[in-house]
Amino acid sequence: MSMTETGDHRGDIREPRFGFWRRCYAMTVKEFIQLRRDRISFAMIVMIPVMQLLLFGYAINTTPHNLPTEVLLQEDSDLSRSILKALENTAYFRFVREVHSEKEFDDLLTSGKVLFGVEIPRGFERAVRRGDYPALLVAADATDPVAAGSALSSLGVLVQTALSHDLYTGDPPVMPFEIRAHARYNPAASSRLNIVPGLVGTILTMTMLIFTALSVTREIERGTMESLLSMPITPVEVMLGKIVPYILVGFLQAALILGIGVLVFGVPVLGSLVMLALLSTLFITTNLSIGYTFSTLAQNQLQAMQMSIMFFLPSILLSGFMFPFLGMPVWAQYIGEGLPLTHYLRIVRAIMLKGATLHNLEYDSIALALLMLVAMTIAVLRFRRTLD
């Protein structure tokens, strides 16, 4: 056969009709089948937009109302009750506790269990009737300027309107007592005093989850899990061996962020650095335990990363980092209480800005410890002693 004949024969081989579109169609079908088999990826496609829509639509509120408030009522009179009712009618304040001493009043604000405190002094009604123009105190936890700012800025006008028919005297009308609003812990309403401590917990949550979520799946994909399983080592020892190095990494990250916050942004540290370091270590270990749990549940690194994102998103939105926690609906607060970041944000802000002690932070410290134990238990139980 001559070269001419060979070339003519090859020239007769033509592209099948619609061959390009058939191949594209085959690849498209193949990807849909693979996506259907990867249930976690499919769940991410559906759950992330649904979660964002529900959280922003129902849970997130940039102008929070019905914020928890305590009252130190040093006299029980008709005027005092009228004032408290007027404060409740503003829709900003919801009285949840009545305290009986200045110490208890300060402790509740320091621990973050309430955002506002109202103190009506002894002899208040008699001073009003005598025209002495007495003062009542409204103290606010201003570590979150968004939560406290709107209520304090409109406090006087709203209360005056609510009591206008009973207490106004003179022409023009003047309210016969003074409301002294005291923004504690952040009187200048500086947003960086709120954001910088919160960034410590947010950055640690993201990095610690990702580091450990990839740990076990990385071993499986690289083929080193077989060697690990052949060694005389228990699941607990494997978990601790993988977590401990990242505790040191997380501690270094926290120290770096806090150092920049103090030196560059002027954020104070009024409480104990030792206590902050210990509770930060507890928080880091809790996130590492959760990330390790994800790594035992996932089949590959992509799934582990997706689980981390699914956990990180509600942590940012429901922890109080971006939006006031106590201004969210009760159901959203219940979800937030199950997130380590919620408790750590209270801890780091209370220690740095309020000078809080361990007594003020008992609840959040115990909650972090319980979350860590639960995550570690699940991780150990789920750890695969043999490869599938």
C-alpha cells in the first residue's frame, strides 16, 4: 500500500456526529452520579443556603430587644414599680433577676448573665415628691456596643414618653428625676474592644478544626494508616498524639493575636493572664477534639473540610461574635450554648475587658470542659481500628 493510499484511508476517519456533545453529556452524567454518591457534598449544597437563610431571617437581629436586665430595688413603692414597667414597655429591657446587694449586682454584669442593671435607691419616691430631682442608675455591659448602644441612646426619651401622663411637671414638662446611664467596661463604645478579643476565638476555631479534621483522613489517603494500626497503640493514644502538637500551635496563635491586640489596638487585659492562658488552652483542646471527631466520621479530606465548614458557619453567626447573643430568639440561644465559641467569647471578653475571675466564669468553663469530654468520647468510639 502506498503512502498516498494510507493517507487517503486515514483521511476517511471522521469525527462521529455530535461526538463532542455526547462526550460532554457522558461526563455530566458521571459527575451527577458521583455527586449523588457523595452524600456529604450533596448535603452541603442544600444545607448551607438553607442554614444561612433561616439564621439571617429568624435568629439574627441587629437591633435586639427584650435584653436580660437585673434590678436592685432598694425601695418598693408605686413609683418604682411604674418606672420598671415603663422600662419594660420600651421593649429593650426584660427583667429576669432581682438582686439584693451591690456585689450581686456587679457580679451578674461581670459574668455576662445580664446586659443591663437598674438600681433604684432608697428614699427615691420621697425625693421625687420633695422636688429633689433624684437619680436612678441604669448600668449596661457595653462590651458589645451594638447590644447596649440602641437601648441607652433612646432610654431617656422612651421612659419620659411612657411616664408622661403621671410624672411630668411644669411647662414645658420636665421629668422629676434623672436617669444616669453608665456604660461599663467600654464607655467609649469602641468596636475594636469587642472585635479583637472575639477574633481570638474565631481564628482558633477555624484553624484548629481544619488542622485536626484532616488528620485521620490524611493518614488513610496517604496509606500510612495501615502502619499506624499495626503498632501497639490505643485509640486514646493516637488521639492525644495528634492533638497535643496543635495545642501548642493554637497557644502560639492566641498569644500572637492577643499581643497584636494589646500593642497595636490598645485592648486592655484587666484580668489574670494565667487564667486566660489556661481557659484558652481548654478552648483549643475542645476545638481540636471536635475536629478529630470529624476526621473519624469523614471518608476523605474533602468531607472532613465540609464538616468543618458546616460547624464553623453557625459558630460565627450564633456565638455572639457578629451579632448580640442575648438579642437572638431563645431557640437560637439554645443552639449557641452548644458551641464552644459562645462560651470562649464570654470568657475572653470578661477577662480582658471586665477583669473577671474564675468565680464569674464558672458556667462557661464547665460548659467548655463538658463539650471537650463529649467530643473526645465520640472520637475514641468512632476511631477505626481496621481499614474498611
